[in-house]
Amino acid sequence: MHSWRLPPTARRHRTALLAAAAGLLLTGVTACSHEPSDAAGASLAALPRSTPENLTRYYDQTLKWRDCGAPGFQCATLKAPLDYDKPDGGEIDLAVSRKKATGHGKHLGSLLVNPGGPGGSAVGYLQSYAGIGYPEKVRARYDMVAVDPRGVSRSEPVTCLSGRAMDRYTQTDVTPDDDAERTGLSGAFKKFAQGCETHDKTSRRVLPHVSTVEAARDMDLVRAAVGDEKLNYVGASYGSFLGATYAGLYPERVGRLVLDGAMDPSLSARELNLQQTAGFETAFQSFAKDCVGRSDCPLGTGTPAQAGERLKKFFTRLDTRPLAASDPDGRKLGESLATTGVIAAMYDEGAWPQLRDALTAAMKQKDGAGLLALSDSYYERDPDGTYTNLMFANAAVNCLDAPASFNSAADAEKAVPDFEKASPVFGAGLAWSALNCTYWPVKPTGAPQRITAKGAAPIVVVGTTRDPATPYPWAKSLAAQLSSGRLLTYDGDGHTAYGRGSTCIDGAIDTYLLSGTPPKDGKRCS
């Protein structure tokens, strides 16, 4: 039950449950070309430069700012058409927040930020991290701005399941061993999908209109509302796809764009899922190499491959013998939640000590609490048993943006060997998890396509060589697709690169944001 996800910095500053992990998934790196995929021959077409008359009232609106959240932050509501093809057919309210520039240097306008997901609250990210944690010299020159994408958090959120129902969903066996378990897994996906359509009036109304293209068009309304001629933007993980889509639709309005932890828009959902599966294997091998060299490694000594075999056997035992986890709601640590807990720690190498402790407790002391906490952080489950709408919006956007990976459970089963080749540890579960959009109640409106953004100003595309969720070849591919793409590489572990400790990466991006001078194409940092 995975897909895209937030970069670690977003959730590290939004929750105390996890000291350093985050992200979503369903996608990794087999023998992937470093050039754009041939799977998408078409390119995203730019929209007309002139504003259509029937959208004028949306572009001319004035935001009414009010104080909100922590001191210095303001909030407003932006109106957008629910359906851009029928702008007179209803509106959607979008939550916007800002923190005005703090310094006395030349004001550079607004800097829009998005932490990824899809489903991550950009407003929450701004108020808990970006508005206070971005470099002071950047915050001094820019008004920091965020908008929750449609269907997310404060912007008419999609809701699918109650907390208890979501608990059952996250514990569903995603490595079915027989027909009954395969039927149960398909049934869980069907119930989730039906819930998104029937849970409440808001979900039913917005579900067909939460695509990335629509969210990108909303960002142009934000740009106009804050009075900027061009959009300056930092997007991480899925936020890179959102930013690239904006550039493809409005190339002449591109200001300074940073696309960190970049996605490849030319790949099909199945290719994305398969390649991300391999990305998590790459990240796990890096963790395992570090672990087996330590005397207290819960996965033993030997090679990373042997460590992976031991972890896989542990998951298999949990399939039939879940562990107690000191959970007030009575949940136990089964295979699905344990796998999610390990995956959560792959997003940031800073979480590796926590993962070692959690695995030690589970494998040697029969205590699943540590891995359950990691899993809960990943799913954004609060101690009271409630969930944010992250997972609901995540599925809603992904399933609308592209045709499903598989047409049936039989298709998913046939794909398991390919996924297991990509990742012996995680492959089977991630293959079956890619079935989540198969039963979606709304037909997809998007499709894989290249994004060239011809005529755009230089766009900085950032890739991390051992990124688990957005494999490095995706950044290379996106940079090659964009007519003005500049590839910036971080040779390291973890998901995304900006603000994660590399002075080389941070310096290159800060210079670009402040002066407009992009790094040399192909620049590498460690």
C-alpha cells in the first residue's frame, strides 16, 4: 500500500514519532536507461500564453491574508475552478500560507514550496519547516509561500476510511500465499477505493479533479495572486513532478525552479513501480553494508545480500506469527507493518540507528513496538488512532495521473518475479501493492509523457545516487527531457538532497535561488 512520499525534512519537523525518516513509495532501478523512456512519445503541450476570458476572475482575485499558526505566518483562501474545462461549473477552495521576507536586501518575490507526496501538506511543511528552516539568506529575500494541492489537508481533503478501517487496511497481507489471501488483498483495495468515493460529499466531488495538471494550474493562480510575473519554486519528490508539469504548461512563466528528488514523467506506472522497487533495494543494500560492519547488527555478519536474506526470513515468520507491539489498540507487528517500518527508515540514513534498534528489539526480544512506530510515522498515524489524509490523497492523485500498473490481480501475480529480481527483500510486496489503482472508481485523466518546457529559463534538477524513492536515473532522464534542465548530483544516501547536510548541494541551490545563476550541468557533490 505504498506510493510517493514526503522528503525526510518535511516530516522530521512535523512529527516527533520519527527522528529522521519519511517518504512514500511504489516505484525503484532495474536496468534503466539514463535517457528519457520511449514509453511516452508525446510531450506535455504548453497552454496558451493569454488568459482565457472565463478564467479572468480567478486570476484577478485578491487574497485576504490573516494571521495564523506560528508568529509571522499568514493564511488565505484561493478560489479555483473545480474543473478547468468547465470553469463556471463550481469552485474549490485552496489553502494558502505565507511568511513575508525577513531581510532588507532586494526582494525577489515569492518562493513557492512543496514537500511531495502526493498528499503532503505544503502549508504544514511551510509553517513547521520551510518558513523557519530554509537558509536565512533565502528567507530574507523571498516571501515563503505554500498552497495545499486540491484534495490535500486544508484544501477540501479526500477522505477514504475511518481510523479503525485504515488500521485494518495497513495490516492487509500484501504477499498473498493462496487464493483466499489474494481475494482478501483485492478486497482491501476495492474497499479503500470505494471509500474514497463514498466517504463524504467533499471526497466524491473533488475525486475526479485532483490531478497534477490541475494542481499545477492552481499554482499559476497562486503566482498571479501574490503578484509575481514568474514562478519561483522548490519542489521535492512528487513536488518535482508538480514543478516540472508547471514548467511544461507555462514555460514562459518559469522563474527559478528547483526539482529535488526528481521523478521521470515519461515512465508508465508499472515502470515507475518496478524501478522504485529496485531503488529501495539499493538503499537497503547501503544500510545493510553499514549494519553488518557493526558488532551489534541485528542482521548478523557477512554480506549485505546475506543480511537481506535474514530480513526476508524475519518478514516471512511475521506473516504467521506477528509480534506484540505494546499498542493500546491491540495491533500486532505483522509482515506488512514491519516491511513498511523498514522502508520508512530507508528515506534518511539518519534513521538507520533507530532501525537497528527496532530490528534488534523485534528479532531478538520479540518486541515489535519500534518497527510499529516507524510504520505509523510513515502512514502519518497519530497515537489516538487517527490518520492524516496523506494516504488518501496520495492514491487519489496517483490513480488519476496515469493508467493503473495492472489490469487484474493475475497481472500483478505474473509480475512478481520481475519485482523480486529488482528487490529480493521488498519485491513481492511492492508488486502486489501496485494493484492499488486497479479498482479505482475514477478513470485516469493523465498518461506518461515527456516534459520539455521549451523556452523555459534554466531549471535545476537534483538527483541523489542512492535515493530509494526517486531513483537517480529519473533525475538524469528529467534533466535530459527539459530543454533547459541542469542536472545537479548528490553522491549519497537518502531521499532528496537540499537541506540534508551537503554544503555543496545547499550552496549551489542557494546561489541559484538568490542570483539566478544555475550550477553547471552535471555538477556533482558528496
